[in-house]
Amino acid sequence: SPWHALMNASINLNGILIPLGVLWTRDWWPKRRAMVIALAMIALTGPGHFLVGLFPSDTGPLGHVIGAGSILAPGNPGMVVAGLAAWRERRGSAVASLILGLAGIIGTLLFLWMIDVGIGLGGLERVAFYPLTLWCGFQGIAIARHELSARRV
């Protein structure tokens, strides 16, 4: 694609912004050990994003696979742990976390086992990876809405 450099740069940017987002929003989340673990798992996807952005699958397959595994292994389960840890205090965020984390885990397993469910392996790869990006966006919106409503009071 003629846009490959922009795509890789955006993946690298995720490698910076996801750990920073975890750091900047840690006080918003419930104060539970499980949530600390979940946020650490999500922050640990940062280096994997860098590897995926630096090593596209067509030119650096080994670095790409290592980076991808470094995103999928902690990221999708981390969202599930976040959902469980936030269930009592942040129900909407918890539901989004559970749905996206489980979708990512299922997408990962189907992709790794090469079980095509009608969307091709590229589609499964997206189902495995995009939940974390969506999660970051959804949680950012939830935090912004919460902060805006708190300021109105």
C-alpha cells in the first residue's frame, strides 16, 4: 500500500500512547489488585506495537510475529481482567472490556488455528487485534464523559 509508512507510524504511536494512557488514567480505575494487573498487562503491549510497526509482516516477519504475540498475549486477557475488576464500580466500562477482550481472544485463537469463519485470515487478524484499539477509545470516551459530568456538579 502507498500508505504503509503512515500505518506503521500509527502502530508505533499506539506503542507510546497505550502505556501513557494507562499511566494517566490509573486513578480513575477501581483500586483493586486485579485492576493493577490488568492495566499492567495492557501497558505491556506498548513494546509489541513498536515491533509490529518497525517490522511489517512482509519485510520483517520474525519481528512482526514477536511483536504481535507481545500485543495479543497480554492485551486481550488484560481487557477481560479489567472487566472483572471494574464490574462493581464501572459497569459500562466492565461490559465493554469483557466483550472486547473475549472477542480478541476468540479472534486470536481462530487466527492461530487458521479457522476461517468466512472473513478470511486477514479478517480474523483484525478481530484479534482491533479490540484493544477500540477498548482504548471506548475507555477514553467513558473517562471524558465521567469527568465532564463531575465538573457540572
